[in-house]
Amino acid sequence: MPKLRVAVDVGGTFTDVCIFDEEAHATRVTKVPSTPDDPMRAVVAGVERAGIDLADVGLFSHGTTVATNALITRRFPAAAMVTTRGFRDVLEIRDGTKDDLWDAYSDVARPYIRRRDRFEVAERIDAEGRIVTPLDEEEARQLARLLARRGVTTVAVCFVNSYANSAHELRMAQILAEELPEASVSTSAAILPEIFEYERFNTTVANAVLAPLVTGYVDRLAERLSAGGYGGDLLLLHSGGGSMTPRMVGRFPVRLAASGIAAGAIAARHVAAQCGYPNAIGLDMGGTSTDICLVHEGELRTTKEWSVEYGYPIIFPSIEVLTIGAGGGSLAWIDEADSLRNGPQSAGATPGPACYGGGGEEATNTDANLFLGRLGTSLAGGAKSLQPELAEKAIKKVADPLGLGLAEAAGAIVEVANANMADAVRLVSIRRGYDPRDFALVAFGGAGALHGAEVARQLNIPTVIVPPNPGVTSALGCLLVDIRHDLSAMFSCLAHQADEEEFERAFQELEREASQRLVHEGVAPEHAVLQRNASMRYQGQWRSLVVSCGSGPGALAEAVERFHEEHEREFAFRRDDTPVEIYQLGLQATGVTPKPAFATHDPADGADRTAEPVSTRQVWFPDTGWVGTGVHRRDDLPAGTRLQGPVIVEQLDSTTVVPPRAEAEIDAWLNIRIHLQEA
């Protein structure tokens, strides 16, 4: 019987592999350099380095950056868009906003499909779904033949009001299939059957341009795994925090955008729940950026509208993650006002921080941490050697203009990075009405445990949790997801005037489609979970809030009351005498997958032991300056061990800093829990 569960998370610098053995209840990890030109090579290399026999694997889960990178680099196949006459420029008109409203010279990036590749046909359906102008099939066929001559391989069909009646889009898709049998066709009614053509058109276009790239990558990887002996479905993490099989990826490739970011958020929620914290903030600090998420009462915050590039929204539920340019490779620099800055520019994997010896000459967070003694002179179990003299040379470029000593300059670099991350945490917590003091901070990623305690101290967060393998915690998140689909349908009316039977029928129609999708994914009926929700707003409002819905008599009234409560929490007021408008119905369809049973350890094992450091080195802290600090190997710390800061804990994939005036303990799951005294 297959006994291994394997998760692979592809990052910008490293590809992380996490292997869980179901018989031994043990987890092991490995890392290999990422290969941006072909991410599959890194996935295969990671599997080979870990010594995995794919015939022993019962589940293979994968978080990928293929879709996100394609949208960023815009290396798309030949694509076209077909739309209603008069709506060719919806993608460029957008909603009239800009990322920086006051910068007259800053333009929004061009659409994913150029204007010369956007075509119009005669057809029109009104907002009620009635046909006003029939589809001109002869014109549609001539256009399809033109696209064939141009070598177009993927097409987005976006007709206005198709959410109310999809007949014309379906017929256009049939004509395209007849004339371009090898092309991929995405229709807006199938991808996002919602009002607002700008958002619907853009989501469909993103789906279309990604289809050949993502489907090709997923199919190649699935074939490679199958040839190696893997007999199950490849599960791919999507932005909503669920997973999809290759069969559904072919229909909705755009859902894989932001795949890797979601994995870390899921892992943060799991680790916090293990430790008994329903409220947690995830701090995932890697080599280039830091991803921050918030868990409240056991649920991750999600958003319905997000984008890879400003101006081109993707309207699928996504875990709400704030990303800032603060990573181990973030560059320290001095601005025109002679102030020290940190990021978002990064040394990246090439040339990397100065101490890597790869040609980098600018100081980074890694250089500062090395000079301050927080990092040792090797990473990844000795696979990467660090050169302190090169770090010192780079830091001197920052220290001299500011008139600072080398230690003060390096300390300032770290403090600015910590301040940037603390400000980002405030954006996802205080700005949303949450008090950080009510949360635990889960610090992970290659550099998260280096900075987590000091970031928490700035925010008065009392507890920091560092998972057993912080550098590959995002990959662990891939093992914890279920198959999930999100469906929606328009349902516009005032709640007190709504027909409850019609309301129920609309949900049942969504549930039928959801059940079909889960069956297509191979999910047994007993493992299917369907959760209803509705988007509501006060009459006259523009934006809506999503609230959960039950079924049966009284479900609508309960949803309205839930909306009042959520509105008060989000915006600090409610209007019970104002009519509530239903805007849209939604359904979350989940196919529950078996979860790994992680081993626990008896805290008594280390309760009476005195943890002896393997070495001692001088480490610089803001409040104490240089101080002799014990260095421990994490593998030597059993459950129940307590450490008094300052302490450094080293392991293969990360280094943890326990600062002065802090105490650390190893819990039953081998997490390091850092308790900050003043908090």
C-alpha cells in the first residue's frame, strides 16, 4: 500500500519538498534550487534528491508559480478575444482607476490581449436574458477562419450580458471548435457567470491566455509522475486554498495564479490550530518577499477580487495575503533624503546576497544577519557557505554615508526590515478591526524565524510560533488542502421581497453543478461538503459582504441577520431599518481528502533536561549590543525543552532567533513557542 504523502512548493529561489510517512508518522524535507525556465525540472530533481519511490506515494500535491509567472512575464501563446460589437475596448477602459492616482506619468499595464487581437461580432442579449440581436453566424465563422489563419491557439469569448443567457457564447464556442479544433476556448459564462463585464471579461481573458501554458505544464508533470510509478491524481493547489486535479485545471487554469501563496496561509492556520490559537497571523518570509495572512476564529480571510497586476482583476475567491518586498535578499539603500531604506529591490537568487560570493555587492538582510551573528557561516546543512568578509564590505557602503559603525548599520538594516513587516501586519489586522495582541504570530519561511520575535515585539503580540520545518512550511500546507470549487450565480432582489422557494431552487441548481464537478474529480459522495453563501448589501450600496447561508425555512432571514452583524463588525455600524439587497449566491464545494496524522511527543521528555548549546558566539541585539549567545541544534531539542533568550536555534532549512527578555519552549508537535515577556 502507498505510504507516503509528498508535497512540492515551487518558490522563486528554492523548490521545497515535504514527505510525510504515514506508517512512521514522520516528516522529512529537502530543498533544491528552482529552475524558472522549466519548473518541472526542479520538481523532479527534488523528488530524486529525497530518494522517493513514486510507487510508494499515495498522494502528490503541488503548489506552482507557473500561472503567476506567466501573468507577470506576459509570455503568452497566440491569443484572441471575441466580443459583442461595441465592447472591444472594455479591457482598456477598465474602471478608470489607477494604482497611483496622483502620478500622471504612471500608466496601467496594457491588457493581456492586444487591441489588434480583439474582435467583434454582431449579437446582443439584454440584461434580462432576452435576445435583442441574434448572433451573426456567418460573420462568426469568417472570424473563426481568420483566427485559424493567424495561428491563434487560445480564444476568450466575452459577450455582454452572457451571464443572463449564455446561448450566443456557446454557439460561438461551437463555431470556433469546428474551425480551430486544436485551440482552447474559454467562455465568460462558463468561467464567471456574473454581472459587470469588465471583471468578467478580464477573468476570462486571463483564463484563456493561461490555458495552453498551464495545461501543458500540468499534463507533462502528471505524465512524468505516472511514468515513475505514481498511481494517483496530481493535486494542484489553487488560490482559494483548495486543490484541483489536472482534469479541472484544463477548464479553470486561472485558479492556479497565486497557488504557492495560499499554501503558506493554510499551513499557518494548521500550526496555530495545533497550538490552540484560533487567531493567528502568518509571517512567511522568504528570499525575496514576505507574505502575511490573518486567521480569525479558525478561518482565513478571503477576498473575491484580486490581481497579479493592477487594473486586471481576477474574480475568484482567494486567500487574502499581503505581499511586501522584504526578504532575505532585500537590498538596503539610502534615498535622496539620506534615509535608510530596505527593499523592495532584491538581490534574488542571482547574484544573491553579497556574502554568497556570487558577485552581489549591495548589503541585504542576509548580510546584516550574518554580520550580527544571527546567522552562522553556512546554510542548508552546509550546502551554501557564507563569507562574512564580503558581508562586512557591503554593509560598509551603508554605514559610511550614515556615519554609523558597522554593527549599528547592520542593526539598522534589520530594524528597517522589521518595521516594514510590522507595518504590513497592521494593514491586515488593525486596519480590518483586529487587535494584534489577540493573535499569535506564526513565523516561517527561510527567514521568518530570524525576524519573527522582533516583529511581534513591535506589535505587542505575546507569542511567536516557529513550526518544526519553517523553511518548507508552505510545502506542508499542500498536504493539508481539500479539493475545492467555488460557484456563483446572480440573484438580485430585496431580501424581504425574495421568494424563498426560488431562493432555494437557485442554490439547488448550483449544488447540482458542484456535485457533477466533484464526481468528475473522482470525489465520492460521502466525502463531498457543500457550503452556501450569499453576497448582500444595504439598498443603495455598491459593495457587498459575503455571509454564510443555511437551507430550509428561515435560512434567508438568518442570513440577513448575519449580514447585519458582519456589517457592524467590518464597518462599526448597522442599519436594521434599511432594506437588505441580495446581490449574488455562492457555493463552496469541497471534496474532503484524508489528512496526515502528525506524531506528537511527550513534553516530559525534555522537561528535566538542561539544553546544552553546541557552541557560543557573539550576537548583536538592539537593546544589549554584542552578547555571548548559545547556539543549539534544533534536532537536539526534545519536546518540553525550555530556553531563556538570547538563544540561536539552527537547523537545515532555517535559523530561529530568541531575543533577550524572551523564553522559548518546545511543544508536543516540536514547534518552538517564543513568549515575549513585556507583551
